Amino acid sequence: ADSGKPKLDSVEGAQTTIEVSLKGVKKPLGIIPIGGDASLTHLREAIKANIEQQYLPPRFAFVGQAGQVRGTREPYFPVASFNGKIQIMPKAVRRVQKKDESWLDETLSKSVLMTDSQYGETLDYGSIQLKSAWDDFPTRKKLYKPSQKIYGRPPTKRKKKKYDPLTPDPATIPDEYRVPTKAEKEKILASVDWDELMADFLIELNKYTQPAATVLQKYARRMCSVQIRNRKIREAEERRIQEEKDRERRAKLERVRLQIQAEERWRQKEAEEVPKGDIIVRADGRVSMVKKMRAEHQARLEADRKAAQDAADAAQDWLDKLVMSDITSFMGRDEALAKRAKAKKAAAELRIKQRERKRDRARAERAVADAVARLTKIWLVEFYHQEELRIDREKAEAAIQAVKDYEARLLREDKEMAEQAIRLAKAEEEKREVAKQLAIEAEAEKVRLAEQAKIDEAAAKEKMLKEKEAKRLAAEQRAKEEAERLAAEEAAKPPPPAREYPIEKEGELSGRVCTIKCTHSPEAITCDVTPSDTGKASQLVLKQEDLDWENKALVGKDWSEHAYDVGEAIVESLALQGKGRFTKLKCQLVKVVHVKREFAPDPAEEEAKRLREELAADKARRAKEKVDATEALAAALEGDSLEVLEAALERAAKAGVDDLAAAEAKRDALAEAAEALRLEQEAAAEAERLRLAA
């Protein structure tokens, strides 16, 4: 159906806004959010989505600096080239009347008309576009297109339907074998009271043993999962519908916000400039110029509007004063009565002003309604005027209601203040009692928790000790069992095979099959190799000094103790070299002797070598002396002889031993002990001498 329309690609990237207005009309229709790189085709869709259909002409074209933009060129005009403002102008409309569809005229209102394609005045350019405001019309799927046969899909050969012999025709399946459709299943499942069914089922389960009941419960849950799944699908659908409603509500709020912004902008422009006249679009699509109303008529309208605004401002000021004087609720009775009388008087004055303002507003409304009816049929002017009047009316009604509420509140607060004081006193007393009781209970709970913590700690310690003892016993038992098992395995092992010479084996040496025999004597190991082919037999005799004992195969082995292992290693390392009569037997474990070339000695190098050797010998001697002095000092520290310790200390100091603090401390202690012993002996000798003299 949309064969002639250009494809509408999605617009991404920076967003901007554009003000859309009707050509010749001062107030714009609205501000449209749109992508920065969008074209007029995108803008047309955005206008239909963001501006309500009743504000738009049934068909319209965009107007640029060079005039009207043809529909076929719209995809190639970027919105950004219009500098944030664009105008639209109405296009001619015409009715579609078919022979047998006269009911269309009765059903459709006079403003609901079928239009041509946006590409021109003829229907042959593409599909009929139905206005999106008619989307709820019952025949919206029906497109009246005379060019259907010309521009439809070209006729092709009808394909013969292939029948699969293995797939039966659904019409021939009997009802008892037919699989129910999804709708039928849903209907059956919806008719079941699942809660009642499950209750009966669980009562029946009590007759069975536990395993059988468990299995049946599993099947019951599986049955009910179908119902649960359907419920989840239903809830997801409800959530989706709710999200769509929320999205629509948000879009509507955004549209209202944009309209309010546009209205503020219009009011600012009205205050700035007074146009000489208005260009309006009539209901039939004609554009005409209407002159401004007479200056005195406009002045009278402004005076009426100002009087209404003054009355509303006075009511608002008085309401603010009343609200700010809340302190009257704390005054005496006389002051409160005086305030109340003043408020009643203010309410009476407000009602008088309200009546006057109603009269003024009625006169202003009549004058404005006459002017609007004469000037234009565009509904925007009337709509915004009605909005202003409604806002004024709501302000006045709110002011009157606030005065009434204030009087009622004065009476109610006098009564509530006394009751509130009594209630507060009672509540404070109850709070004190509850706080006292809670403190007593908290103290008791704290004591109980402390005792319980002590008991729990003792029990935990005892449990931990028991667990440790049990683990230790279990570990000992496991170690004992493991030792017994290893001993039994060791006893059950068969004795190792005898390892004695000669070693005889058959194998390959350098790709030749050979017989190898190895014999041993204290002086040498003899290997005899006889090739199976025509080659000559070879023999290899190896002594202890011939072998390379640093080779990894011989490291840690001794010529006498590990004679058999040495023989095995030699046999594993044999290799044949050459062919036929010139065969030679070699072993990789034989030590490689490098013959050094003799050079004439350099006297300076010989002297340096001698000095290096003397220095090394002196260093080794001093290190040995240090080790000997350390050992002698350790031995002297173990004994109690002062002379030995002093000699050892002197020797250690000469040898350069570092740590002498312990030895010096012991030497000082031994010296003090010897001095004390000497003084004691002298005192004893003096006493003995005096005794003898006496």
C-alpha cells in the first residue's frame, strides 16, 4: 500500500527542537523535539505524533524561503536548514464518494475527509493516506485506491500446493485423536479451580506411603506449573499495558509542558509587539486578513480584564494576611472574637467584590466572544482565553474556601488545644513508666546474657579440648595402622633378583643386532660384542681410572661396592663404530683426556702465580687459626679454669674472632670469684695466726 512513499529511516544523534506554526498565524502550534539530522519526512511524522490532530489541517505542506516544498522533495530537505522555525500551510481537501457507500457521509463528520497522496493532486502517485485521527474508524483498513491494478504486484503463476503423504490433512482427523489448540487448552485450564483441586489431591495423598506421596506431589506441582506459567504470562501482559499507559502519560505531560513553554513565549511576544492585523485560516482552508478591533473596544476589554485581575489580587492578598496571622489561636477570647468578626467582614467584602468581578468578567467574556466569533474560527485563541478565565475562577473560589476553612479552624483549634494538653500529659506519664520498666528488663537481660555467655564459653572450651584429644588419638591410631601396613607390604615383597656377573644380553648397537657379554675382575671390566652379521667381534677393557666418574650415570657409585651397577651403566653406554672388519667398540663413559700444549713460562706470570699461591696459603692458615681459636675458646668456656680461659681469649683476639663478649664476662666472673677466695683464705690464715698467738 505504501509503494510510492519514501522510506522513513530512524534518526539518531543530537536532539533539537523546532517551532511549527501555521502560515499567517502568529501563535505557533507547538515545539517539536526531533533529531539534529532529521529531514522533513521525519518532521511530518513527529508533527503527527506530538501535535493533536484537531489542531492540524487535514492535509498540509511545508513552506520554505523559496515557497511550498513538494512532497517528493521532503526526504532531501534537512530540518536544520530552517533555523529552528518552520511554517505549514493547508492543502485542498476533497471528499471521496463511492456509488454504493453513501453511508460514509452520514457516519463521518464534515471534518473527517479522505485525502490524496502527499505527492501531488492525483491518486496515481501512491497509496491513499488516511488521516491518523481516523484510526479508530471501523473501516480504517479499507483503502480506496483506483490505481491498485496498475501499481499493484504483477500477476505471477500460482504455485501448486504440495501435499506431504506423511502429514494427514487436519480436516480428516477424528475429534477423539485431534490435539486441542492452545486456545482450547487455555479455556480448560482457566475453568479449573486449582486451589480446590490441590486440597483434594493432598487429602488423597495421606492414604499412601511416604515415597509414593512424594512422587505424586512432584507430578501435582508439574501440573500446577502450567497454571503458574499462564498467570506469569498474564501478569507480564498487564505490566506491558501499564508501561504503555505510563509512557503515554509521560508523553502527554511532555506535550503539555512544551505547550506551556510556547504559551509563555507567545505572551512575551504579545507584550513586546502589537501587530497591525492577523492572518487566519478558515475552516474551509481559505486564508484571509482581519484588521485589529477598534482602539476603544480594545481599551474597554483591557479595562475589564484589569478589574477582574485586581479583584483576584485583592482576594489573594487578604488570604495571605489571614494565613500569616495564625498567632490568633494563642490569643485571648476577645482577640480571637475580634479577629473572627474581622474575617467575616472580609469574607462579605470578598463576596461583594466577587459578584462585581463576575459581572465584569461576564461583560468581558461577551465582548471577547463576539470579537473572536467575528475574527477567526481557529480554536487556539478561544482555548487559551477559556484557560485564563478558568484559572481566575479557580483562584477566587480557592480564596473564598480558604476564608471558610479559616473560620472553621479557629473554632476547632480552641477545642483541640485543651484536649491535646491533657493527652500530652498522659502520654508523657506513660512514656516514663514504660522507660522505667524497659530499663529494669534491660538490666536483667544483660545479667542473664553475661551468665549465659560464661556457660557457653566453658562448654565451648570443654568441647574443643575433647575434639583435640579425639583428633590426637585418631591420628595416633592412623599412624600405627599405616606403619603396620607398610611393614606387612615390605614383608610380602619378593626378594630382588640376583645381580651377579657375567652380564649377558642381546640388543642393537648403532642399528646392528649384537650379543653383548660383560665380565668383571678387581682390576678391569671386559666387554665382548659379537655382531650377528658378518662383522668382526670387538672387545673393550676398562679400568677404574679410565672411567669419567663425574658422568651422571656414575655419580655416587663406587668401583668395588657398586661393581654390578657400574657394569650395567657401561653396557647401556656401548656403541659400535665402523663396518665389517674395521669395527671399533666405544663407551661414552670413558674419560676424555685433553693433551695440553707446552709453552715457555713467563717469569712475571710465574711470580704472580707464586704470590697468589702464598696469599691463598696464608689466608687458609689464618682461617684455620681462627677456627681453632674459636673451638679452644668454646672448650675454655665450658671449664672453670681462669688461666686456660685467659690464654684462649688472647689466642682468639690474635686470630680475629669477633664475638668475645660472653668469654670476657665469664673471665671477669672467674677473676672476681678467685679474688674473693683469696681474701677469704687470707682472713682465715689471719684468724688462725691470732688464735695461735693467743
